[in-house]
Amino acid sequence: MTLSEIRRPLALSDRAQEFPESPIRKLTPLAEAAKRRGTKVYHLNIGQPDIETPACMRDRLKQMDARVLEYSPSAGTPEYLQSLQHYYERQLGLSLGIDQIIATTGGSEAILFSFLVCANTGDDLLVVEPFYANYRSFAAMAGLNIVPMTSRGRDGFHLPERQVWERTFTPRSRVVIICNPNNPTGTVYRRDELEMVADFCRDHGLFLVSDEVYREFVYDGNRAISALELQGCEDFVIVVDSLSKRYSACGIRLGSLVTRNRTIYNACLRLAQGRLSPPGLAQFIAVGANELDQEYTRSVVAEYQRRRDVLYDGLTAIPGVFLQKPEGAFYCVARLPIDDAERFAAWLLTDFEHDGATVMLAPANGFYASPVGTNEVRIAYVLKEEDLRSAVDLLRIAIQRYNEACATG
Amino acid sequence: MTLSEIRRPLALSDRAQEFPESPIRKLTPLAEAAKRRGTKVYHLNIGQPDIETPACMRDRLKQMDARVLEYSPSAGTPEYLQSLQHYYERQLGLSLGIDQIIATTGGSEAILFSFLVCANTGDDLLVVEPFYANYRSFAAMAGLNIVPMTSRGRDGFHLPERQVWERTFTPRSRVVIICNPNNPTGTVYRRDELEMVADFCRDHGLFLVSDEVYREFVYDGNRAISALELQGCEDFVIVVDSLSKRYSACGIRLGSLVTRNRTIYNACLRLAQGRLSPPGLAQFIAVGANELDQEYTRSVVAEYQRRRDVLYDGLTAIPGVFLQKPEGAFYCVARLPIDDAERFAAWLLTDFEHDGATVMLAPANGFYASPVGTNEVRIAYVLKEEDLRSAVDLLRIAIQRYNEACATG
């Protein structure tokens, strides 16, 4: 037998096949082609805010005088961790120990750490769909099976009732992830919903990962309740947090993982030591946020609420479009009067333009694990008001023209 | 049956038990206690260089005028990727496409991506021990079994012969990781050794992950050969790289993953999209390195070579200490005339001081998967010469006093 006969074909891991393409970015080549043709593209597909990162954070860069950009402690610098302690005290009235918070590379790393620590390969992750599409990526990395429960637009995408959770539970269930305020739906969960999920987790010995990176963005005078505020959940709650949206600083990649369970903390700390440090420059400028007062948040939230209103009023005025008013974050999932949102979103970029412009949408099917949501899209309202108005106008015209083309084509 | 009877006890994942404590950092509490007692601690345990990060990188921070710190592309900014293209061209004479490089959050993330993409949970990772301790962490995250082959100090920690690799191979073997120049041994592999490993991987259909984060740090006029330079390995080689040591910028957390295999690249890109972006500020300042010429590297390497010589001469003058002259990186593994390096390293911090000072060492057992290396330590020579001299003097005195204490105690 020669070597070439015994040589095994080189193949990537099975899980590598499961790493999903981003549903938010996969139409990007079509958008780039449209732009090359000279068409203006309004991006309703991506949650990159245009709000300025606060000057008190950016100005820190000018004050950086370290001559060696050294490793920071694996759990984060004391200054950054203390700034988070003050933030949780101010924002949630919670007194957290500095050893209950780990600085992470964005909320992303906090999700990955949570999954790795809470569940084994082959275990089930319970999640309410539609859900943040990248949960799929972290689940694939950790070898978890996503087990979805479907929330419905007609219910404002609020959580399914306890009986649905009970039906979904199996002995393989190990961890639940919720996102509140929700990306992609904009739903903000009520206290009774959160307590129902917490009770469910407690009764079945499950971990509850609560992704709260949109915590500030709640409209109409309401506020989001953190899983850290729920009574009797200290043992099984892990909160995923991030500065990305709070301070419009997505690019610095800084977040945190918060838990009062000492064993979870220690396991996450060992993971954190494995990757040495969270980003140092990010932690350095993050401390600048200490200078911000509540007025900063109020003004940003007011700006997003105005945009939400423009988007909601515009969309609901289009015949056949359905959505409930988003309560938080800066997304909504809308049902459109079209056959297939993926085809429509591609068509918008390849075949449509009006006055030299078009719209880019994220088809919602990428946010579901079940084969539903075919005629739904996720819309991010991170554009300024006049651009949002133009984008909604374009969408109205496009829906009509698309359906005419389908009827005749 | 009541709920409390059917409630499953809350337990972390099995793999969470496997996330190792850092052997470099686990004696830190003892070092802190020593410092509180007023003892000066010379850190020979950790590879945090004291060399300044180049001003042309740090000065970029003052030029940063973006008002929104946005997500960067998932694979990295074009400017950073181009700066790496130029670096590989200049340093290795290699022409790499911009779509063969992915910006990563330190070399750490590149290792994790490699493991996830190349092997499934339960597959074997072949590694030559002693090895960089955090490979254990990434292997645990990816569910890989570490299968060690032992390299020996008497051979200068060069690679075992092919027959050892053949004996170690099983059908579960999927991926090999090498570190060249080596952390912790300081060994620089010869071309024939690298070709042997590449042939072994090719013959058995294995991926070869080559961790080259110490590429520049080679002494006595030699240079490190990159796995990217080996002929006929394009399909199965992944190079892990980092700016941390090259520019003494450990804290910015920026590295890269390089592969000419399109399928590997695409799978890693999907992972990169899952975590959105690498750190943005780090990429912004990394471009400043374009202004550095070969003289920068020459002067830094000369500085480390002087330190290596001070350390080597000092250590070999201590009776009973054995090491071969380190060829690269800024570590060595030395055998000490003591019973147990872990006990000795703790004793140095709890029971020893001389003229108000002591030394912190990393016991080498944390760098082995096999139960060997009991009387070995890893020493980092990142201190300036006079401090290194003092540290080696202290070590000489300490070894004598420790053995006297053992003999009488």
C-alpha cells in the first residue's frame, strides 16, 4: 500500500459546515454591485448606529501616555471593572462585587464563554425565535443544538407561555438564552414573563443567559428589567453585556459577563486567562463613560424613539405591512405583503431603483431556526429621520412594483 | 413527585472542569503577598516585554478622528490587512492575497478558530511538549484531546523524529500544532524538522497549525522559517500570528490567521462574522508599523540576544542547572537541581528573600501534558540586563538555601 492510498482526504470539521453565513451581511455583494452602478443604498439591514461615540470616551485616546501597551489583567482592568460596578449601581440599583464581572471582547465573547461553561457538546440550547442570528455561530462553536420556540408578530413577539417551554424541555436541555430588549424584534419583556422563564430554569436546573446589550434602548417611558434584578436567580443567571450600542462604540469590542455564581465566574475566568486579556485600548477609553450623566442616555433614547416612530408610522401606512410597535432596541421584524423576503431583498438590490436609490433589508429567515418567517424582514432604524422617511417611501414603491413584476412575470 | 424532587442539580459543563488554571499566573496570589510584605519580586514567569511599543504606532492614537467607533469588517480593515501583506512580503518574501489573511483578536483567537475548523469534538490534537500552556485552554474549548510527544532538553527541545510521530498517530489524529520559535523552550526549528512534520501531515491528511508569534526573535544571525515557506503545504497549513511580541503591543489584542486553503479561509471568515469584528482601535494603530524599517527589528532582537546571553551565562554558572542555549523567542526551559519546581517556585515567594528581593518562576509542569518536567522551570528574559543579573544571583542563592532547608527540614 503506498502512502497516497492510505492518505485520508483533507476535510474540515463537521462543525465548520455549521458555522452560518451572516443573514445581515450575505447580500452585501449585491449591495456593492448596486453602489458600483451608482445606486444609493439605504441600509436598513445592519445595526451600526450613526450616533457619535461620546467625546469623553474618544478624548481619552489623546490622554493615553503608556509607553508599553501591556496585557491587562485577564478579567479586565480595575478601572474598567469599577466603572461597570458604578454603572450597574446607577442603572439597576445593584451592588455587584468586582469579582462578579469579567471584561469580555464584546458581548460576543461573553455569549461564547456562557455556552462553553454551561453546556456540553450535544446539549440543547433553548431559544425563542426569531433570535439574534449569531447565537447560531456560538452554538456551533460550543457544539450545542439550538431548540427554538417560536414567538409571533401578532403577540408582539412576547415570550411563549410556560406550557410551550415545558413541552420543549427534554433531559438534554441545559441552557436558555433570552435577549431583552430583543434583537431582532424590539420586544421588551415584562417582569411576569421574565419571572416565568426564571421559574422554568430554576425548576429544571437550567442556566439562564440574558443578553442585555440593548438595556438602555426602551421607549415610551418604560425600562428593561435585568435578569440580575430577579429574586432567587443568583445561582443560574449569567448576564451578557456590551458597550457597543450603549455608547455607540461597536468597533472597540468591549463587553462584560456578569454572574453571582462563584463556580461560573471561576470557570469563565480560566477561559479569560486562556486568551490572556480583553482589548486594552478599549478598556482605557471605556472609563471615559464615567463622565456621562443620565441626560446622555435620555437624549440618545429620545433620538431613537423619534426614529422608531417615523419607521412605525411609515411602515404601517403601507398596505399589507404588519408589525406591532417596537418597544425597545432599534430593530423590528415586519411582515411584508410579498411572497419571499429573501427573493425580495435580493431583487431590491439587483432590479429595483427609484430616483437613483434603493433599500437593503435583512430577510428574517436567518433569525429563525424553524422554516418560518418567509415573508418577514428585520429592519434596523439606525438612520437619521429624513433617511428613514426616504427608505420607507422606497419600500412602499418597491413592494408595489415587485408584486406587479411577480404578477406579470 | 414535587418539583424539587425532579429538579436536576445545577452543574457546569464537563469541559468547564478542564479549562486549566494558567501555570504562569497561578502563583500570583503568593507573589502579591510577598509584595505586600515589602519584598521585591523579579518576574521571570511572564512574557510581558518591557520594550516600548513603537512611537509610530502609539502616535496614531492622537490622529484618530473618527466620531463613531464603528464595527470594522469581520476579516479586518483593508488598511490592516494590507499592512500585513507588506509585512509578509518584506519579512518572508511571500505574496499573499488579502483574502488569505483574517484579522484576529490576538493570536489566541487564531488558535481557537484553527482548532474549531480543523477538528471535531473528540478528535486528537498532536503537540510536542513542553508547549504553550494555553493550547490546553483552546483544546478544551474545542473539545480536542491533547496527545503529547515529549521533546528533551538534552536535544535542545528539537522535534522528535518521524518514527515518534508515526507511533503517536491514530485515526483520531486530525491536527498538529507547532510553535516556532518555541514558547516555552526558545528552540527554533530547522528546515529539515519542519519538512518532516509537513510530510507527516501531508501523508496522513492532517492540518498543520503553525504558531509563529515569535518569528522575529531569533538570535546569532539565524532566522525562523515560516510554515508558509514550505513547498506543497498550501492545502493544510494555517499560520497563527500576532503583533503582541513583534511590536511589544500585547495589550491591543491583535493578530492574524493566514491560510491559502480557500475552504479553511471561508470557514474562519464565517466564525469571524459571528463575532462581528476584531478590535478596531488596535487595527487603527497597527498600520503605524508600516513606518518601521528593519533597523527596528534588528535593535530589538539585539537587545533580547544580550538578555539571553546574560541569562544563559548566569544560569549555566549555577551548579546543577542545565539548559541548552535558547535559539529564539524570549524563554527557556531550565532543569534546576531541586526536587520539585512547583514547590520551589512557591517557596521562593513564601519563604525566601535576599536583600529584600525574590524571584518568580513558572514551574514547567504546566507546559507538559505528561507527568514530566518536575524539576524544570520556564524562564522569560524580558527584564533589562541588570535586573536579569540580580534575578539570576537570587536564584543561585535560593537553590542553595532551598536544598539546605530540604536537607535539614
